Amino acid sequence: MNYTYKQIWLINFPVMMSILMEQLINITDAVFLGHVGEIELGASAIAGIYYLAIYMLGFGFSIGLQVMVARRNGEQDYKETGKTFFQGLFFLLGLAIFLYLLIHTVSPFILKKLIVSSDIYRAVILYLDWRSFGLLFSFPFLAIRSFLVGITHTKALSWAAAIAVLINIPLNFYLIFTRELGISGAAIASSLAEMGSFMMLSFYMWIRLDKEKYGLRPVYNGNLLIKVLKLSTWSMLHALISVAPWFLFFVSIEHLGKIELAISNITRSVSAIFFVIANSFALTTGSLVSNAIGAGEGKTLFSICSKILKLGYTIGFPLVAIALLCNRWIIGFYTSNELLIQLAFAPFVVMLLNYTFALPGYVYLNAVGGTGKTQMTFLFHPLYLQPIITQYFIDNKSEIWLLFLIAHSKR
């Protein structure tokens, strides 16, 4: 399977749009809430990253599911791709319900112990009460996306992304400002956007895909689910601990003050654009590598990675340069507070330069995952946890740009 740059891009672009949709939900929340107040902006950072850490359990499972679907697709065992998909869908639905209930019952006790400001704590809980509802749609969406990426039919992901954005932005404005629901309005808009994109993708699968060819019948197979779980458990843990240091980071920043928390949320929000690029190419890498191995052409692995890295840098570096030149305008889009704009500059630069190192890390880790060695990808990350945990318990008074550097280098 000698994929050309054009073929890789055509597969990757819808994946990028799909991940961008997820991040745009967080970005639009930050943009709108930044004009409500520093408390709401800071609270959305902690609540957003807490929700993301939980969401990454489903995302990690979907990576393992995608690898298995892609392997069967590469082997041209198409009926097995559908059977595998439904086992993943059943599991993710059950996991979504469990985590939804867990957020409502356990999270208030955990967050009460970690968050110093009572105002920020109340805002975080208000956000999570409504935002957790989105898990019931985002997890099944992940299952469908894994299936579509695994069989390299990714065009519909762009449509789903467009639907989510068209729902999220107008609803954010209406609920936050017109209905004056504040941070709760942002959470409601985000959850409804995820519902819309899930419904669109479900409709596409039902109407456009050959259900007979891909064996798309909702039949439970316990043995097959166990195989998927064995592959996905490590990618779930890997995904969770790649985000967990970020939660500790934002809790540490909250101890410094509301202004510092607002600055870190602005910087994280902008960094999401570059996370989208790196992660989309990483997911594409995992799918193409697994397809190639299934087709008996594992020797093309390094060629695939090389082409994907070149594409990633070609797209990413011009955006980094533009962001550096327009940093004041970009930060000013989130807030009119001149102090916040000035203090955000240093972590903003660190975040942009990190793309150089993040891209190959994402791509090669997912290439390893694409071979089925998901345990190896997990083993890299415990080494990263010690600095940020030490930072949380020992050094809560360090400068914000240095703390951001430590945390961001571990993403």
C-alpha cells in the first residue's frame, strides 16, 4: 500500500475536521465565557479539562477499536469490521452511562477538595451538570468515527463537524447572553452540538454504507468484545494519563489566582488548534499502518510515517508563524483585559514552539499502536507524570509560564 500524499490528505482532512469540531466546542466556550467574566473563563478551564480527562477514556478505547477495524479491513474481511464496530459501540454506550452517573455522584466531592475558590467551584459544577450529558452522544460518535477511519471512508466526518459548529456557536450566544444562563448555557450548547453531530453520522451510516458488505448488524459477541478490550485497555490508560497532568496543572494555577487561571485557559484554548493537526495525523497514521499490516505490507510503515510528518509540518509551521505574528490579536479575541493579554504572551510562545516536537511524538506513538502494540504506547507516559505531580504538591507559587512549559511538554 504505497499511499500518496494526496491519498493521505484526503483521508486525514475529514478526521482533522472531526477532531476540530470537538476542540471548537471548547474554544467557543472559552471565547464567549471570556466576555462574561474571569471566574467563568477560569472555571471552564478546570471543568473542560476534567471533562476531557473522562472523555479520553472513550477516546482511548476508540483508538484500539479503530486499529482492529482497520486490520480486518486491510485483510479484506469486511464483515468482521462491522461485527467489531458493534462490540465497541455497545461498550462505549455502557461506559458513557456509567461515567455520566459517576460525574454527578462523585465529582462534587473530588472537586470540592481540590478547588480553593468557592465561586469557581460552583461554576465548575454548574458546567459539569450539563456538559456530562454530552457523553451519551460523544462516545457513540467515537465508535462510528473509529469504524469510518478504519475502513478509510472519512468524508462524512467533515459534515458532522460542520453540523456541530453550526449548532454550537449560535446556541452559545443565545444561551449565554440572550437567556443569561452563563456557564450553564455554554455546557448545554456543547452537549447539543455533540448530539447533532452524532445524529448526522448515524444517519450517514444507515443510508450510505453497504450494511451487507460490512456486516452491520447489532449482534453481541462477548469473545470479540474481550479481544477489543485487550487491545484497547492500554490505549484507554494512555489517553487518560496524557490528559491527567493537565487537570493537575489547572488546579495548581487556580491556587495562584483567577487571573492566572484565565491566562492558562486562553493559551490552552489556542493550543487546541495545533493539537487538532497533530492528533488527526496521528489517528490517520494508526489506521493506515494497521491497514498496511493487515494487507501484508508492514514494510511500508516508515514510509507512511515519513509522508505524514512532512504533511504535518507543511500545514503546521505556517500556522505557527501566523500565530506568533498575530499573538496580540488572537489573545485579544478572548479578552479585552490588557493585563491578561500581556501576561499570556510567554506561555503562548512556548505552546506554539512545542508543535515541532509534539507532531512526531503523536505520529510515531500511533504508528506503534497501529501495529497492535498498544501496551508499548502506554509505557512511555508514566515517566512524564512525576514532574507535574511534584509541581502540584511542592511548588504552587512558580511563575505561570514555567508551569505551563512543564505541563505542555508532557502532552
